[in-house]
Amino acid sequence: MDDQDNKSGESERPSIMQLALPSILGNLSYTIVGMVQTKFIAELGAEGLAALGAGQRVFFGMQAILMAVSAGTTALVARAWGAQDYTEASRVTMASLVLGATISLVIAVFGILFASSVAGVFGLDQHTIDMASRNIRWLSAFNVAFAATFILSAALRASGDAWTPLWMSVGVNVLNLPLLYAFIFGAWGMPQMGVAGAAVAAGISFTIGSATLLIMWIKQKFRVKHVASGWWRRQRLKQLLDVGYPAALEQCVFQLGFFIFLMLIGQYYGIEAFAAYNTGVNMLAICMTVGFGFSIAGATLVGQHLGANDHEGAARSGWRAMKFAVFFMGLIGVLIISFANEMAVYFLGDQPLTVEYTVQFTYMLGLMMPLMAVDFAIGGALRGAGDTRFPLVATILGLLVMRCGLAGIATYMSLPVIYVYASLIGDYVLKAVLLIWRFRQGRWKTIVVTGQIKGKA
């Protein structure tokens, strides 16, 4: 490809901000819902917040396998789109949806049957475990709807269409807000379900959203088209799994690390410290929303540039995504740290110990936002290139070895919980160094996806 071709391809592709902005706005709507949800559940006390955090952590852990499908979808659709093989992009999307729906059904059965056993690992009291278990079962019941929205949105973003997922997420969350109030508190004739009501509200709104997306997709309203044949090919499924399984393992390691981390907090420091973690994460969720937007933008553009055989353009996209993410996440992190106490009091009210722990955790995590930005942006760029194995290695070393190891030492020495929270500094420093080294090395440019499937239907 000569310079003129590179410039032409560059001009046809969206910029980092054109992809990141709608993704940020879409995920900001989820962040707002999460904050409202935290405020509502806080009225049930520290037990309610701890149950919500435990339930969400278990459910996120069960979703790890779906990350394999999503990572494969992003990498393969972006590459096909960059190579202007639009039929292949559509076939990958169809294969991903079928595979994701099948996996999500298996996960749903597991979540419904074993919710209590898994929720019990955090060392919380039985009443809190019961609330968390009901939350997990209801989330699991709607799992197919979550999966369909997740995978189809990933395919659309990988093709460069970040606006359709934005409008869909806004619609889902506008519907979710009144449902949260109705099912948590039993308003407007709905049953009063407490923590489980948050799961029901999310499930209903996502079911409506996913049904809308699927109907529009089947009616060929999107750039990634619905195809009825030619999608079930062994090589295509193998590519999805080859690219995706390290991402699934990474998520399994990620969730295992958080399980260990939260088990130490729950068993040795009590419900208040456990609830503070979930509250602090929600307070800083807007930073992570920004990071996720630049992660999607970097992954999409890196994949599309590689599909067009433009390696230098792919590298530029990754570095630009990182610079934007570091700046915006760092800036927002400083602002939230500045008002951490006021925000904690707003969310938690008269719960002084939980407020104190929340402020401590927010300081620690907020200071790490620039390094977390590297994790989001460069990790996303590597996954968009199909290099899903190295982020797995970085997560093992950063989260399991560094964070959990330091937290275990702090617990063993009976240090205050702030030292356990501080263990995440080692995690993000190590991961940032490793990911930057890997991206600078450049091996990701030639790792994946050899031989796009051109085929007859």
C-alpha cells in the first residue's frame, strides 16, 4: 500500500474522538444509572450495598466467557471492515451472536442454580448473602438479552458505527431509571424487591433494548447486515475462539483476583469496608466510562488499520487513544478526589464508618486513573489487533500476583484497610509498564488473524 492509499484509508476511517465520544456518552448513561442505583440501595444500609456489590461481582465473573466472543467479534469485524470485506464482517457478527446466545444460556443456568454458594465466598452475613443471591438469579434470568446487546453493539462499533449503540444505551437507561425506583421500593403497584429489584429493572430494559436491536438488524437497518447463510464455518468459529479465549481467561483471572481481594476485605474488615469498595467504584465510574470509550476507539481503529495493512496507522491510533485517555481520566479523577467526602456523604448519608472507608478507597483508586487509562487504551489496542494473550499475562502479574499478594500481606499483618486498598497501586503500575512495553515492541502487528474467510454462502 503506497502513501496515497494510506492517506485515503485514513480519511475514510473515523477519528479517535468520533469513535470514543459516542461510546463515552453511551456508557455515561450506564454510569448515571449505576449512581442512582447506588443511591437507592444505600437507603437499605451497608448490607444492601454489600449485597449489590457481591451480586454484581459474581455476575461479572460469570460473564467472563462472553468476553471471549466479544473480543473475537471486535478483532475480526474490524479487520474485515478495514479490508473492505463487508460480507465477512456480517458473517462474523451472525456467528458471534449464535455462539454468544448459546454460552449465555449455559451461564444463566449456572447462575440460577449456584447463586447462594458463590455469593457465600465473600464472608458476609447470611442476610446479605440472601440478598446477593436473589440479585444474581434475576440477572442470570435475563442473561441472553444482556449477551445479545453486548455482542451486536461490539460488532457495530468495530465497523465504525458507535452512534447506534449510543442511542440504544440511552433508550435502555431512560427506561431503567423508573423501573429501578418501582422494583426496589415497590412503587406504582410493583413488588418491593430491594436489591433484587435492581436486577429486574436492568433485565426488563435490556430485553426491550436487545429486541429492538435485533429487529432492526434483521430488517437490514445497520451497516453490519443480517445474513442467513454462509456464517457457520469451522474456520470462522476457530478464529473467534483463537482470538477470544485468552480474553476469556483474562476475565476469569480478573474476576478471580477481585474475588480474592474482596474476600479479604469482607472476611477481615467487615461489611462497611466491603460496601465502601462498591461505592467508591461507582463514584469513579465516570472515569472508567471515559477509559472504556477510548478502549473501544483504539481497538476499532487498530483492527481496521491492520485489516488495510497500515501498520503505522494502527500504532498511531493506539498511542493517540492512550494520550486522550490519560488526560481525561486523570483530570476527572482529580476532580472526584477533591469532592470525595461530599460525594460519599451524598450517597451513603449517616453511615460514618462506610463514608470514611469510601473516601480512603476513592483517594487510592482516583490517583491511579492515569495508569488505569493505559490499561484501558493500550489493552484495548492490543485486543483490537488480536493480541489477547499479553493482556492476560499482564492481568495475572498485576492483579493476582501484585494486588492480591500485597493485600494478603496487609491482611496478615493486621494493617488498617487503607493498606489493602493501596495494594491496587502496585497492580496498575506494573500493568501500565508491561502494556506500554508490549505495544512499543510491535509484535502485535503480525499476530492475528491470518486468512480472512472469503467464501461462498
